[in-house]
Amino acid sequence: MVSSKDVAKHAGVSQTTVSRVLNTPEFVKKPTLDKVMKAIDELNYIPNAHARSLVQNKTNTIALLSGPLHNPFFVDTTSAIINYANEMGYRVNVQYVNDHKLPEAYATAFENKVDGIILSCILIDDPIFEKLKQMDVPFITYNRKHKKNENFVEIDNFQAGYLSAKHMIELGHKTIAWVGGPLTVSSFKNRYSGFLQAIKDYKLPLSEQYIFNTDTSKQEISTAFHRLMKLERRPTAICTGADSLALNLLDDAIGEDFRVPDDLSIIGIDNVDISQHGMIQLTTVGSISQQNLGLLAISELIEMIENKKNDCIKITEPVKIFNRRTTRKIENKQ
């Protein structure tokens, strides 16, 4: 295997000069730079990234802990994060994490040196938050945040839940159900709180039998759907904690020969790319700017890494309704 010593000998320079060309080429005179680069090309030399990272104390690697890919939100954000990071010269080590396996995911992610950490799996009371702060490695969360309310990018989740219920109410629905996710997660907790506040503000009755805070698995969502549809007074509308849940409910409704929105209106939250598909056209709540949360988060993280910024990032994107084809106005005969 060709070494930097071989390159130095071939170019007629010192090994230190070769190292300088690889790590700080802007400080090397052009004739010397050209000579070393020619030697590298002729010998087909591949620099040792690990060795360079030891010299520079930088790995150009970012750890990403993303949610599972059955949720299209994480498909959209993971793609945006990786593409942007690659454009900026960083590799991304990705783990797709389920909440019940968080300790193992954290252990794997932190066993290798990285320049920064971006994660969407943090829980409200997650003890890992203090460990992240003590690691002296820049980090940011997206979509979810810790109760410390630091270093996050999110949408206004409370307002998203509120707007979803308000939309249904203004369409004339009075029997409205909720299908959300675990309340240990900030996004689901705040969306559910916003939903409840709208129901309260508009003085609508709400029984526990219309509320399902699931583990977001397809099985639990289907169970929630079938229980709702078997009620003597079944809901005419379902507000959900995420587009992924709404899409699963749409699938269940079609499978049971319910017409959406004629028999049942469904609304999501997140405005993922697939919700806009011509065959789906999901009514949803999302960021007014329609900026990808993963892209916002990774750009902030790389800014922290490269400029050694210790600023506490707090970004909450305002939201609005994207009114499409899965909700409709009804007569008040409930």
C-alpha cells in the first residue's frame, strides 16, 4: 500500500510537506502543491482518513439518529440531512431508531468520534440530554425536543394540533376523534394538547373512547380505527398526530369500504412530500415556509461545528393548514 512517505519521496519533498498539502493546502505554494498532487495521482495514493482526523482533531463525520423509515417524515428529513452534509464535505453515520431501543442506539452512535450529532429520537425526559451537553460535541434535535428547551428545530406543535381540530370544527364536525403517538415525545404531546385546547375552546364534548395515543405502529393504528368505527356514534372526523398515522388510517378506511372524505374526514400533521401526491392529497398541517426540518437542523449544526458556535438554537416554525381532499364540510345533523 502506498504511504505518504512514498509520495514525499516521489515528489522530492518532506513528509511534513505532504501532510500540509493534505490538511492545509491553502498554506502551500502552488508549485509545491502541484508537484505533490501530481505524485499522489501517479502513485494512486489514498489518504488515511483516520490518520488525518487525528492530526486535525476533526473527522468530518456527523452522527444521525433518525426515526424509523416506515414514517415518511424520516424519509424526507434523512435524505435532506445526508445530501446537505455531503455537499458540505461531511459523511453521515445513520441509525434508524425505535424509541424502545434508545439506549442501544445511543451507545452505538457515541462509540466513535464525530464532529456533531443530530437526532430526532429524544424523549421529553431523556437522561441522554445532559450527557450530550457534557460531551463537548455540537448537537441538535429536530421534530422533538427535551424539556430543557435547548438546541432544537421544530414546528409549532401545539398550534398544529389546535389548527387540525379547528379545521374540522369549522367544517361542521362535532364528533371528532384523535389518533396520536406516545406522550413521552414532545411533538406528540404538544400536538395532542393543542387538539384538546381547540375542543375545549369550541365547547365540544369529548369522550375517552375517541382518544388513542398509540405507539405509532400500524397494528395499534388499525386497532384504534376499528374501535372507532364500531362505536354506536362513530366519529365523522379524525385528527391525527402525524401524516404517517393519517396515511395508515386512510389505508384502513379504504380497506373497510369507507369513503374519505364522504364518510370520514382525516387530517394529518407534518406535510410530508407524499401527502401531496395526486392519488392521496392529504389535508394536513405543516410549516408555513415548507422548509424541511432536517435541512434546517443540519445547516445549524454544521454552522456550530465550523464556526465553533456555542449558541443555544431554538427554532419553532409557524404552521398553517394545507387543505386538500381528505376533509370536507358536513351538515350539522350529528
